Amino acid sequence: MTDVYSAGDPPAAAQPGRAGKGWWKEVIDKVLVDTGEEPRKSLMGAYCVYPGSRFITQQEDEEIVLLLRAHPITNIGWVLLTLVMLILPGILLSTGIFAAVPGKFILVGRLTWYLVTLMYAMERFLYWHYSVFIVTNERLVDIDFENLMYRTITYANLNHIEEPAMMTGGFIRSMFQYGDVVVTTASEQPTIEALGVPWPQKVVDIISRLAEELEKRRAKGE
Amino acid sequence: MIKIDPNNLVDIIRNLTLFGVIKGFFVVGLVMYLAFSLVIVRQIKSMTEAVEDEFNGIISILAWMHLLLAIGVLVLAIVVL
């Protein structure tokens, strides 16, 4: 289901008070109008345009243009596994294989099992929710949580990127319109990737246009 | 210095039951789980600092509830088993 932050609102460029606050706002507004986008939050927060939220190390003159997560359908595996884990104790008990085990052990065992299930579901949800790919008016930021203990944050300045590319294909990806966005950079980190994000062609379009607009501004000496 | 009486040790081993051993495993496992739950609370704090989001508050509450549940099950295992 698509959630729209401000359905019916005029495009950001047309909103009073936005223009003139900073040249980067004009750039963002132009790119959003050109790509036919408007501030919105779709697919359970997997595709947010101009969300107005903040991230670690965000600078004063920096604004988030796109905040992306993997498409919600990529969570189907662990959601199904969680459901199986929830019903498994009931199925096993109904077979009678624990008939000789005292009731108090069954109770504690069941509670422990549900606790582990909750932990598993929480962990998977947190990886998905907090592993984000952010496009700002200045750079690309890839925040990845490898596990609960380990976090990597990769940055690529929009001035230092080569042409971004997208990869999609296969039945599920085509059906749900998600894929990978790979941006080659001229910095030490050779590529920065957004895996399984919704509407990759739009993401590539927005990144390209932002980089192009910045290049034009730089050429003009602004 | 504590002296271990070999006779007492033999008595303890003789009185061991299968369910006694299982209880031991449960308690040790749940203590480790409790430590892990504490780490999760800490890590969620770090995650919520990384990206500002409207769900950050709810996720933090979930982590604390999970920690309380872990404490509850540990206490239950010690008392009931």
C-alpha cells in the first residue's frame, strides 16, 4: 500500500518559503519537479522522498532527498520463518513427544522459545529498518548494519561519482519493481550500492540529475 | 580457603537428575540471553542515533520490553523449575 505524506500538496518548488533559503533547496526542488516526484513516504518507509528526517553526521546545509530501504517484500523469508517458529511448539506438543516432560519444563521451554523467536524477528526487522541508503543534496550515504554489533557507513560525494547504474531482473524483482543501484565513485571506495531498493530507475534518475545540477552550479562558480 | 569434601561431591553427583541438569542449562542459557538483551538495548540506542525516525521511540520501548521479558523468564525458570 502506498502512503503519501502530503497528498495533494503542490510540488516542493511551488511551496512558499522554500525558495531563497539556500541554493541547494532550489536544486532539490528542480530535480524533484523534473523527475515528477513530490515529498512522500511509500512502501512502509522503503522509499521516502524529502522525508525531513536526519541522520548521523548530517551537515547544516545538507538535506535528505531520498531515504531508501530494501523493498518490504525482501523481508518475506524471515517473516514466514517467524510464523513457523511461532506455531512449531503447538505442533510438536500436539504430537505428544513431550508427554513425559513435566508441565513446568514445558512452560519455561515454550516461553524461552517464544523469547528467542521475538529476538530473531526483532533482529531481522532492525537490520532492515536501519540499513538505509540516503541521497542528500551533497552526497550518497550507505548505512549498513552487518549485525547488531557492527555498523558500516560509506559516503560518496556527488561531485566524485561516475554514472550510476541499476540492476534488476527476475520474476519477483520485476513484479515488485525493485533492484540494485550501483554507483561507481572516483574515491577510495570504488562503489557504493543500494541493494533491493524500490524503483531503482527513479533513484538513478534522481542521483544523475542531482550530480548534473551540482556540476552546472560549480561550472557557473556558484 | 574453601575445602571440597570428596564425599559431598560424590553425594551431589549421585543426587543429580536429568531434569536438574536441564534446569541448570535453562538458567545458564537465560542468563546469557539476558546479557544479550542488554547489548541489544545498547545497540538500538546506537541505531536510533544513526537515523532519525518516527518509530525510534517505539523500537526503544520494544527493546526494553524484551529485556524485561528476558528477566521475567529467567526468574520464572529459577523459581518454578
